[in-house]
Amino acid sequence: MTAQPQSMFAHRPERLTTLTWLVLVAITALAWRLSPGHAGRHVEPSIPITCLVIALSAVKARLIISNFMEVRTAPIWLRRATDVWQVLLWASVLVIYLW
């Protein structure tokens, strides 16, 4: 059996959880800041902004599934299956929006 490479967070999983949470908060704040509706002005649809927010949502979903649902430590087939599922899901969302 091959040894798994040691993560710099292997001995301190709470650091990884805290760092992941901070990144999720930053992504949420960025997505909110990108949206024109919070400023109280007239809202116009923007394809680039919407695509960026969808991409940020995909990153958030990946972080949540990997770190908070413990898929990061799951067997390789499960990690790959969730990665493929997420790519298909977010590509479908983007295609449906753009269509």
C-alpha cells in the first residue's frame, strides 16, 4: 500500500477548517460585492458577472464537499466521482444560463 502524502494540515485539521471557512466567507463577500442589486441602483443583467459568480459558487461547493463533508479523506474513486459530478453540474448550470 502506498503512503499518502502528508498535508501541512494533517496534524491540525481545525486549521484547515478555519482556513476553508475564511475562504468561503471571502468568496461570499466578493460575490455579494459583484452583484449590482445591493447598491440600490437599477439592475442590468451582466453575463460576465453572472458567469464569475457561478464559477465562485463552484469553488465554494468544491471546498464544502471536500473539507466539510470529509470527501478529502475518502477513497480515490469517491473523490473523483464527486469531482466529475460537480463539473457536470456546474457546466450544466452555466449552459442553461447562457442558453
